[in-house]
Amino acid sequence: MTAFAPPPLFFEAHYGTEPDPTISYRTALTVYEESFIKGRLVGRGWNGAGFLNFYDGRFDPAQHAAPQAFWLEVDGQLLASDWEWIGFEKTKNGAHCTITLKHSIRPIMVKVHTQLDGTPVLTRWLEVTNTGAHHAALSTAYSWSGVLLKTNRWQMHLPNNTSPLYTIGYMDNPHWGNEGDFQWHDLPTAGYRIDGRYRRDRHRHPMFVLRNNVTGEMFIGQLAWSGGYSFEFDLDADAGTTDRAARVWFRAGPDAPPPQRILAPGETVMTPELHMGLVIGDLDMAINAMHTHLRRSVFMPQPRGRGGWIESGIGPEVEITSEYVLHSIDAAADFGAEVFFIDASWYAPPHADWRTTVGDWQVDLARFPDGMKPFRERAHDKGMLWGLWMDAERIAKNSRVAQSHSDWVGTAYDGEKRLSDVLDLTNPAAAKWMENQISGVIETYACDFFRLDYNVAGMKEGIRNVRDGYIESGYWRYYEALYAIYDRLRARYPNVIFESCAGGGGRTDIGMVRRFSHTWVTDWQIAPRAFAITNGMTMALPPEYVDRLVGGQMGHSTADYDFQWRLLMFVRPTLAFFHPLGASWNPLVLARTRHFIQLYKDFVRPFMSTGHIYHHTPMVRNPEPNGWGVLELASQDSTRAICGLFQLSAPSQPEYLLRLRGLDVGKRYRVTFDSSGQMCEIEGYVLTKQGIMVRLEGALTSELILCEAMK
């Protein structure tokens, strides 16, 4: 018996004109439909079984106050109606569709873009043009909106009317060190809004999962945007309505103090992309559908032909000297690192605070008298790639550039320069300077690897600019400029590995990650919260794009070494400090480090970038969670899998019955228990249906199980 073969790719946009222009987007088994009716583009509903609702089932837009498929406010007016239909176009293969509308009252033209790729996830964005002779203030621009589902007779399905009709899942805690805190919440019969990076802190990944508990639909969405954002939902489930139907409405898009963008006459802007899909199934089906979509249609190809590089580096946790850098390069080579980099302070004088001179991106010769060449050559001689860190979007007060260009520092809405010395990229001269600095570092120091940081705090409403008689939020222009810079840099340096970090996981959104090779998702490495972060962030991003660390940021302070390392087997590992200058390796630590690196390179990495991940314990409660945490990563063809079982804080259940999800019931597997090295052979049916019992008694202990199909 062979594993279930994945279905062939299918996507199509069906365009009909009777009685109204209607487009039915089909991709895999997901169907979304919208119509142009009486001057409005309106959503007509979703289907997760592959059916067009051409004869019944389409939502009547007259049944909702805001059925429009996008939400646009210009010059204080909501442009929900009074549109004129210009036309519908699609590419030859049907992957990219465009609806063009012209407003009959305001001089605004909108192109509604939709992309299909054969996964259950669609991509939607707007192209907005000011066709008038005067400036236009774009206050609100939600890329997608409308009624998602109408559920008939919903009360009859709920036991005792106590269960919620909908639950909404998202990253609950928006603060530093709590990234990936995925939690389910009941959706009330009222409005419900999820915010980040403006009304809330910046460490909440812009993702939601909406689950209909009656009929099984699972919507999953991510906004490709690094600025402020908002997801809004409104459940109308009044039991007294005649049709006894419930309707859930949504809108999603960028959020900032209005106006978000001032459009000059003839100017065109693009809204951020919303990537949203529908599956009928469980949470991991939705997550893996999104991961497949991101890998196939969103993220750039990995430089040098692959990702998953094992990195090591040295940073300002110690006073960096030439001797310390060479020592760290040799230590990284000892355990098998493939990339070595120098983090913050390489440009700062000895014993200086590295934060005070960011912006002066030349090696400090008092710290490194011979420059960077000896380090680069040593890394290359040891078979490793070489790179440097930059906090490229900041110019600190003590830097030479800030003193000569103080006007380049971003200004807050109260007029103060209190935005963590952030460089104002809405100023084209400042943006050009930053791009040149990055290029200069890459070329001057012959970098194979570039690590971006973004150590800002308290951005809230962001940069304020006065433009054309308006006070304009800086978010939109800032990220438009930033994305363009990295698009050009990736094209200019195709072999350089670009890694993103933002004071931990402050910018893990797919708008940023798509332009990088991988991203640092947190600065919190301490167990048991470390499991919760890895668990949640591998829901948001495919595991090969998620970076975690061993040997730094106090990660060694709790849990045994195997626990710390096994979390890294499900992501892309970075290693830091293991012994100070003048000390030798602990041979036991070195042996276990080499063991896990070899396991990662030989067993896990070959299938990670195409594999599926399963979250057996998707929601772990509390910042320092209790109980069991279980993650599984399986190859697409079900021939290999790993499963990590982690006993978290204050264990009360010493045994866990594990039923693996990514294996083939018809195969036989060689199963290795990493803690003991013992092996056995077990049928796939037993592993997936009956299960095996794993026992862990102590807090912060773990087991790693490897499964490989027998030939």
C-alpha cells in the first residue's frame, strides 16, 4: 500500500455575466465567489468542497449592511457603492485575475487583484489610482472584506446551545518574548478586532484562523505587511431572526492614524496582500496548506540553492576582540557550523555601548586592528560562509550620520524624536543612503551572509510627516521603500544569505520574510516558554524559515541540553557560546552537539523544506506552560518523520500516548528513540492508529523519535 498521492494542481477563474458580472475563483477544493451588483463589488460566499454555487447557495448581499469585497475610504468618504464596471481580465493560465472599477463620484480607480496557485489559499490586494486633479487622502484601505459564511439553522447543531458557533485563533500576547502564543477564543455575537504594530505591540504575527464549529470550515489568513494592521470580525447570530441564520463578516488590512497615504494626481499605490484560504478539516490541514502556498508562491528562492544553514556567531554578550572572534570561529568549526557571523559592536570602539553608534558602518580599527580580512579568511579556511550584522534602519544620536543628518531621524506624532532613532525611510535621500550602506558593507567586507536587526520600541502610531497639507502616517511609505530596497538587494546579491531579525520576533510577517532567507522569531530561548514559541511560530511560518538558538540568551538556564537542542530540530538552528576564551570544550557537550548537527544535516534537513508539520498540542496555556508539548515533522512522501515530545513545567501525567500523523499506514518503519539509541520496527498502522506510549517523568525533559520507512 502506498501513501495517498497529492492531487494534481487545479485553479481557475470562471467569469459569468448573467444576471450580473460574477467571478468564481477555484483553487484546489476552495471556491470564492463575488459579483458586481448595483454599483458594488460584493462577496457571494465560500465553499470548501470545490462547488460553484451557480444554481443556489450564493449569499444575497442585501442581507448585510456591508457586503462589499473591499473597504476603501478616501477624503472622509466610504467608497462602498457607486462604482462603474470597467472590465475583468485574467492571465492565460488563469493564475492572476484583475477586476477594474471606476468610481462615478470620486476620481478614484481601483483594480482588484486575485492570484490562484492550486493551493487552498488565495492572494488579494488592491491597486488604487487617483485619477483627479487634486490630492486625495486615503484613510482606510482594507484589502479584503465581506461576509465569509452564512450558517443556516446554526442553533440546532450546538449541544445545549452552550458551544460557540465560531472560535478565532491568533497569537494572543503581542509583547516581546511571547511570540507564537497561539490561543483559541470564542467569537462573540458582536464585533471583534485583532490588532498589531499600532494599537498593540509589534511581536504579534499578523495571522488568524477562524473555525466554524458547526459546519467545519477553517479560514486561515496572513497579511503580508510589516506595519500596523487590523483583522475585524462581526458575528450576527441573532436567534430571533426569521431564517435562523448566522452570518460572519470580516475585513483585513493595514491600520494606522488616517490618512495612511496621500495620493498625488495620477499616483497609484498597492495595498498589502492578504493571503487567505479555506479548508474543511483540522488546524494542521489549514497550516500546511498555508505553508505550501507560501513556499510555492510567496517566498523567494533560497540563495546558493538551499536553506537551512547552520549558523554560529559572536555578539556583544562578551567584549569582542580579535582573539575572541578567532576562538569562536574555531569553536564553530569544531561542531560543524556552516555560517559564521559577527553580531553587534563590530563597528564600535572597545568597551563602548554598541547601541550608541549604529549608523557608522565601518569596522572599528581600535577593536580590530587588522580589519575583517583575517576573520573572513579563517571562516573560509574552516569551510564556513562569512557575514556581518547591521541595525540598518537606525542612526543613533552619537553616530556621525545622525549628527550630520538629524533630519533623517523619524519624528513621532508629538513632534519628538523618540522612535528609537529610527531612520525615516519616507525620505528618499535617507532610504538611498541606507541601501548604499548595506551594499557597502556586503561588498567592502565580502559578506556571504547579511543579518538585519531592527531594535526599535514604542513605535505605536509611527512616523509623522506633513505632506501636501495633510499629516500623513509614515507606515505605508516606510514599508513601500523598505520592501523595494530589499527586492533590489536580493536581485543584486543573489548568493548572499539574508536573515531578518527585529529585536527578536518583531517583524516575522510574510511581507518581510518573503524578502529574506529566514527570520529570527524571538529573543526568548528559555524553557518551557521556548516550546510555546517554537510551537506557535511553526504555525505561522514553514519551519525552515524559523530561527532558534542554543547556547545563548539564557537558554541554557533551564532544561537539559537534549531538550534545548531537540526544539531546534524542527526549525533552522543557530549556535552561540559554549566555552569562553581560554577554556576548552566540555567533551560531553561537544559530542551531543555533533550528534544533533549530524542528525539535522543527514536526516531532517533533506525533507524539512517540503515536509508537513503537525502540532499535537497546538495550544499550550500560560507564558510558562505546563503539561506535554508535542511536535511532529514528516516528509511529504511519508518515508521519514521526527517527533519531539517535551515534558513542560510541573508535570502531572508521566505518560503520553503518541499517534503519529504524517506516516503511511501501509509502510513499515524503523523507529529510533534518540535518548537511548534503541531501535525497533513498527507497522505504520500501529504508529498512526494504535499509538505508542512515551514516558517522561521529570520537568523539562524530552524524547526525540525518528521514523524511517523500511525498503
